[in-house]
Amino acid sequence: MSDSDDDPDMILSKLSGSYMVDGIRLEVNILCVDPDQGWALEIVNEHGTSTTRDESFASEQDAWDEFIGTIEAEGPEAFFDEGESINRLH
């Protein structure tokens, strides 16, 4: 048995992808190993900084809604570390 046989296959949601928000590109990854165990949410900014939520989500839509809720409440800047430059594309 190879090591790859021991690694569970990740399921990447169709909601995952690269999104432009207020001129800022963010990579949204919504994934799971088993949908019954919940979905994880990761957002990666242009510097490669990854922001993940500690909680899992019951559905991929719930994870997406969390991403949108954060954007609406805090803006895309919420996914940048202090001191990171933000380059807006227009």
C-alpha cells in the first residue's frame, strides 16, 4: 500500500475559485474530506497569506456565506495581515 492510499481524497467545492472583490483578488477554497464531517474555508490573498476558519461548516454554501458575510462586514482587507500591501486592480 502506498502513502497515497492512506491520504483521503479532498473534495473541492464548485464554489471555490479566484474572485475579484473591490479590485482585490482573493482565492477561495472550500473543501472537505467527507461532507458529513463538514466543509473547511480558506481564503488566500495576493501575498499567499492563508486565512482559515477554525470551525467547519455543515455545507459548502454555509462556508461561502461566511466568506460573503466577512466581505460585507469587514471588506476584503480582512484577509490581509497587518503591514501587507493591498494592490487594487481597476
